[in-house]
Amino acid sequence: MRILLAEGQSITREGVACLLRTMMPGVIVDQADSGAEALSRYAEQTPDIVVTELLLPDFSGLELCKRLKARWRRSAVLFASVIDDPALVRQALDAGALGYVSRNCRPSELIAAVRGVADHQLYLEHALATRLAFATQGIQDSRLGDITQRELEIMILTARGYSTREVAQCLNISTKTVANHLAVLKGKLGINSSIELLHLAADAGLVNYGKVGKLSESASHLS
């Protein structure tokens, strides 16, 4: 089996690659540190499965999934992400992914997910599947399910502490465009400031609660 692993953090990427090689003897793990590199490597190597994080340095894993499915309909995509909000899991599945597991899952569950998705079978981590079912029934806040792909990218980057200028550079858009998206995003989410946006992102699992206080100080000028 050939696996393409897309992850922007080199330490995390190497760790996951090592785990896959250890628990799946004979597997070939190719690595990409961005969405663009993942697309290029897929075209060269046609792996059996792409394992990707939701947030990549250039564009999101959701966008990567959409581009893969548009060009290679049979491509198999598995999300293995630190982000486990049900609304975002739903967006990943809607984009064409066959599986989603959180980085908190057991190594054995990651391997099961890789094997299943590589065989074009749907695989959802049990805990995520349960939360997704509850969210579908309207038990969990679903506001994030209404935001667009670009708004999601901007929200994630802002939650990670990026300034408006840094978000613009990362997404190759103008600062004015970022500001406009943030204004629309706040309206959709029913919030009035970027500090509230950060706390909502923490609730959704986009950033750790321990970092919110520090990020709130740096983001207050975005409100």
C-alpha cells in the first residue's frame, strides 16, 4: 500500500509516518507539507490513500479533498485531524472524504481507518460518529455548518493567532478581503468581536482553551 500523508507540521508528520510504517510493515509513506505539494505528489505517484490534516499551510484539507476528487474521482481521502467538531466532520464528508478520525484516537483505530478507506469503505471514529449523530439531531450547536470554505479557513487561521495581514498572505488574498470575510463570518455566527470568535473556535476544537487568553490579547485589535 502507498500512503500520501499531508501535514504542515514536520514533527507531527514524521511521527505519524513512523507510526504507519511500524504498524503496517511494507507500506510506503510519501509526505507532503502543503496542499499544493500533495496534489503534485498524487499526480506523480497515485497513492492508494491520502491522509490529511484539516488545516494545511496554503489551503485547507477540505479544499485539497475537493481538488483531488475533481481530478481523480477514485481518490480515497482520510482526515486525521486535531479538529473534531461534528460540523467540520460533516463538511469533510460532503467534500468527498471517506473517513475521519481525530488525533486522539488509538493507533490501532488509525490503522483500521487507513485500511478501510484505502479499500473505499467509509470509516468514522466511533466517538465522532456518535457526536455527528447527535449534531444531526440538532442537539449540538451547528452554526459552523453554515460557513463557507473560505470563511472556515479564515476562522481557523485567526483562531491559531494569525493577524489579518498574515491570514491574507497565507491565503493569497487582500487584507480587505479578509476583513470582509470576518465581518460576514461574525454575522453568521451571531458574534460581535474576534475575541468571541476565538472562544467559539476553542469550543469547536480549533484551538486549545489554554491558548485563548493569550490569543485574545493579540486579536483584540481585529474586533
